[in-house]
Amino acid sequence: MSPAADPPGAQGGGPARHAGLLGALERAMAAINRLVVFAGMLALLVASLVLTYSVFSRYLFKAATDWQDEIAVFCIVGAVFLAGAWVQAQRGHVGIEALSSVLSPGINRIRSVVVDVLTLAFCAFFAWKSWTLFHEAWVDKMTTSSTFAPPLTIPYGLMALGMTLLVVQIALQIAYYFARRDTRASG
Amino acid sequence: MSMLALGLLFGGVTLLVMATGMPIAFSLGFVAIVFMALFMPAASLDTVTQNVYEEMASITLLSIPLFILKGAAIGRSDAGRDLYLAMHAWMQRIPGGLGIANVFTCALFAAMAGSSPATCSAIGSAGIPEMRRRGYSPGFAAGIIAAGGTLGILLPPSITMILYAVAAEVSLGRLFLAGIGPGLLLVALFSLYAAYRFAKEFRTAHAAFEREGTHSAYLEQKTYSLHEKIEMLPRVLPFVILLIGVMFALYGGYATPSETAGLGAVLALVLIAVVYHVWRPVQLGPILGATLKESTMLMFIIGMSLLFSYVMSYLHISQSAAQAIVAMHLSKWMLLAAILFLVIVLGFFLPPVSIILMTAPIILPPLRAAGFDLIWFGVLMTIVMEMGLIHPPVGLNIFVIKNIAPDIPLADVIWGVLPFVGLMFVAIFLICFFPGIATGIPDAVMGPPVVR
């Protein structure tokens, strides 16, 4: 429950801090994140509007509301997973910082890169299993169990895509660490 | 491996991984997957993502981002400041009225925004300077705001309560209603304390004036004319109506809790467009961006906590721990005290969302076996976790206050907050002795609970 204080888009949109290939990748990722965040914002709005519509349609037209909840679920799941990389770019996934405040800066840098590598391993595994899930849903034409029955490839695909972006983002952050270390070593 | 050893290993590894500073969401997922790989059939690893998706794809859980959106819309407009000014103008005749106005504004705003830190920053940035200008001691002013902000997770709609309702499988509507009584009790206790503390500081200032002629802002009375008071209403009333309207839609049976979230978000956006002319994409961007950021962070933690609990339950760790607690044959109230203590300790490290989802499978069965009403306990647990927001070492609200008023020393803020922590303990005792404070309103509105 972080205080939502800092302006969004502050990170990820700024000028690239690295030269060469890494800088190009950084800019590309920032552009993707901007796009994805825009889509995520729209998805949140759509979800709110759909649920609002659901209240009124039930009340005014006595219409059954079967598809609204699922559309809202898909929108929000999609928004959340796709924005995962953008939040990671701002280091917005909260952790317990007690240890980092007592360690020396040098050890802390090593700690943070080890943490990133572990996070990368977890996210890569999760992304891989999301794609296999997506593939399964695609081959078996899986749908949700409601009468509306939208294909499950939609949320699974969004989850897989989001986790993949997250993997790329963390990999880039690890690459920054080594790039900085090289600069320090040579300079 | 024995159950105890497995449980200790699981708990130990989790603490260790979290202590490295790995984001909470990824720590939980990481530990879950490692234990799946080591102790569960290989096939379980193949379904891990499906598992997370199915647990998360509940519209009740996914209404959380929409509640956050509603809060962000209101929190980032000037509604907080206006609400505060109006409250202040209307309550100025009561002794200590300014402090009480702050408590009331925090409560109202928190109920609309549903977020403690957002309440602290919105009301605090107007309230703290004003209280200090009027001579309130900095610690007292900071304490009122930090404590007032916590009311957000008790008054509906509260994110913490949504998660509890999901984890404990209790009625969310009933739980929301059960929070109202204790919420009002806390408002009353905080207000009484504010009045008492005001009287005390006023006497000190008055005595100093009599003795040495030291002038204090305390001794000045600022008055508003009726005209001024009425002028302030049009900007505030829409938000109060929004608050009441959304509750009405929920309890009148017009909307499900998740639809209430969507409706609330849309209405809040419409209101800030009409009242504060916030409607351009460039103005809405920060609101939606902040919502997306906080929601993503939170939903990742929730999704991974659910996976973590799933592994814990598959390996029978939660069940064994629950049985072990039952087998200790603690007296009813000892059990409650021990569990609340556990929640307080966890609150030192973890945000409320993870505490609920990780501990629910362990602590709820013994409580149910001991005959406690889980709705009632949900309210108690929420208050205990609220306290975690204002006591060190995490005390998120304290740091929000530190941000708004950087010149107040941290020690002053903490000393200012402590009496309110005490008052929360008083509230907990009162709710234990008079459970009707929590269960009375839901019983009256929705009928007595169905006995399971």
C-alpha cells in the first residue's frame, strides 16, 4: 500500500541513460511501457463503465447481466499484468527494505542485483508457464464456464504478454547494473 | 520430513527471502514455486499460472482497482481541502472544534477514498498547517491526521475488508456494515481526545498569557458567518451524496459490491469533472496512472499471496498449524489475544493485504472452532492492522505525514500518534466486551446471521 504520490510516467519516459544497444533497448522498452500503460488506463475506465452499465441495465431494462463481470475481469487482469513491467521500471513493487538500510552501499548493490536475478528467474518461469497455458487454451478452444463463454486465450494471453514484458524489464535492469559496473571499472 | 519441520522451513525460507528486500509479491511467488518443485507432484508446477489466474479472476477481488480509482479521483481533486474547510467552518464553536473537524474530515474522506495514505496526504496538507497556525502543538496535529487516516480501512468500502471477506468466505456487505459502528466509535474516541487535549493546551497557553503575557494563537477565535458557512456546502455536498448514494445502491440491492466499485469510480470521475473541471486527458492521466500503479502492485501481491496460501494448504502446513493452535486448548480470550498479537507482529513487516491472505487459513479455523463470529473478528483484525499503519517501524501514515510536514521531527510525530494507538486499544476492548458495536448494524439491516 504505497502512497501513490509520484507522478506516473516520470520514469520510463525520460531520456535514455545508456548508450549503444542498451540505450536503444531502454528506449524501446520505455515506449512499449507507455503504450501498455495507456491501454491499461483505458481498460480501467472501460471496466468501470461496463459495471456501471450493468447496474443501470438491470434496473431499467431488467436485462440479465452475464457478460459485464467477465469483461470487467478481463480488462482489469489485462491492465494489471501488462502494467507489471512499468511498475517494475519504477521499482514500484514494494519489498521489505530493513536490510538495505543497514548494509554498506557496496554490499547493497550486490544484494540488489542478486534479488533482481532471483526475481528474473521467478518471472521467467511464470511467463513460460503462462505461454504454455495460453497454448493449451488455444488448442483446446477453452472458454469460461458462463453462458457468455468468452475464450480464455484473452486473459491468458494478456497474462503471458505482461509477464514476458516484466522479464524483459528486469533483464534490462540487471544489464544496467553490469553496464554501470563496467563504466566504474574502466573510469 | 515432519510437519513441524516442513512448516518451520516454509516460514523460515519465506522470512529469509523477504528480508533480502525482494519485492513481496515475487518473494511469495518464488517461495511457493520452490516448495512446489521440492515437495509437490511435478504436474502442479504446470498448472501454477492457471491456479493464480483462477484465484484472481474473481470480480470481488478485481473490484479493488476500481475502488482505488474512485479514491484517486477524489484524493487528487481539491475535494479534501474543501471538505476540510467546510467542516472547520461548521464546527468552530465546539471547544477543540478544529481538531474534531480534522477527525471528522478524515473519517468522511477516508470513507470516500478508501485509502489511509491518500487521506493523510489530502487532509493533512490542509489540516496540519491550519492546526499549527492556530497554536496546536505539531505532534498533536500530526497525530490527529495520522490516526484519522487509518479510519479509511475500517469504513466501507475498504480494500482490506474485501480481502478478508474473500479469505474468510463471509458476506462482504455484512462486513462493510460491521465496520461502521466501530468506525464511529473510533471517531468519537478520537474527537473526545482531541477536545481534551485542546482544553489542556488551551489552559497552558492561557496561563502563560496571564503570567507573562505570552501571546498564543490558541487564544484567538476565528468565526465564520452563516453566509460563509452555507457558501461552502455546494462543493462538499456532492461528495457526501456520492458516499451515501453508493452505499444505498449496495444495500438497496441495486448493485453488487463490484458494481458499486465501478459505479463509484464513474460517479467520482463525473463529480470531479463537474465540480473541479478535472476532465482533460492531461488531468485524468495522473489519476489513472496512480491507480494503475497502486493496483498493479497490490494485485501482484494478492495473486502471489493466493498462490502462497495454496501451496501452504496443499502441503497441509496451514491445516496442521491450525490444528496445533486448537490443540493448545487456550481459553477463548487467550486464543484471541495470541492471534491479535501475531497480527500486530506481522504488521511490523507486511502490508495488511498479505497478512490477511497468508494467515487466514491458519487463524480462522481455530477462531471458528472457539465460537467467535468471523464478521466480528474481521472488524477487530482490521483495527489491529490499522494500528500497524501508525506505529513504528512501518507506520506508513507516519511517513506520509513526514512528507507533508517535513519540519515536524519524527519523534514528535510518533509521540503525537501514540495516544491514538492507545485509543485504538480501548476500542478493541470495547468491541470485545460489547460485540454489538460491530454486529449490531449488519444484524439490524440484513437480519441476524445464518447459523452455519
